[in-house]
Amino acid sequence: MTGHDDWLTGGDRRAAAVDRIERVALALFLEHGIDSVTAEDIAAAAGCSRATLYRHVGGRSQLVRAVVLRAAGGVVARIDKAVDKVPAQRRPVEAILAAVAALRADPVLHQWLTRHRSPGTDGLLASAPELGHLATTLTRIAPDDAAAGWIVRVVLSLLTWPLPDAAAERALVERFVGPALRPR
């Protein structure tokens, strides 16, 4: 023994590795920003090799998406509950506004999505199929990758460039987003 515990002994090694790597990645992303953290940084902080990181979580972009989805789990449930009974024609608008409110209320995601933004990170998030699927599910629009990516971009835009108040944001989303996503 080298003087420190092997955190991958016993139990489900894969689950333990994924959990630890994702938790460490989230902490590093929050502290330094997504673009500033390398796979080497994450592996070192998690106490594993880069090979272990890639074997269990894939490449950096897969890890970013996994960490966002992990952090968003509770937020998604709150959004879904907020719009559960909303009629189909109003659902896209209400889901987008509920997403913005829920993300602002979540200290981890709000900090992450507003403080550590870059064009590369925004592009990665907007094109992540997992986030697009969440957008499609929450708004209940027909599966459409372009529309799903656009919904993610609308939410990110409102987080980054908020309007003066909730009423102004609602008016903007109702006027420009609602008609584009209304069931035909």
C-alpha cells in the first residue's frame, strides 16, 4: 500500500469512477470555468489517470454534457412540475420561462452558466443532444434538433442578458419564441 486508499476498490468500480470524476469536474468547472479546465486537471484532482477518465466518462465534451445533465437533474424536475398542466399551445413559452427561473434559483447552475461562459462552451451546450432532448421533452414540441438547440440558446441568452424584469422577458418570449414553437 502506498499510504492512500484506492477509491476504486470494492463495489461497482465504474459507478464509483463516474461519480467521482463528474463531481470533481463540476467543482473545477465552477472554480475555473469550463474552458480553463483540462482532462489532465480533472484526472489529477480525481486521483486517476487520463486513461481512467476517458475509459469511464469519454472525452471532455462528453464529460461537460454529463456534468451539466447531472447538475440539471433537480432543475428539470422543477420545470416539469411547473408546466405539467399547461396547455400545449402555451407549453413552449411557459417551459422556457420556467427554465430560466429555475436556473436562476439554482446557485450552482446559475453561477456556472453565467460566470464561466464562452462561445465554445455555449456552442457545446446548445448542440448537446442531451440538452436538446430535455428542451424537446419539457416544451413538448415535436422532436426537432434545430428547434431544441434554439430553445437552449434562448434560455442561455436570457440568463446572460436578462431583461429588466420577468414581465419584459415574458413579453419577448411570447412575441418571438411562442409563435415559432406553437403547434400547427
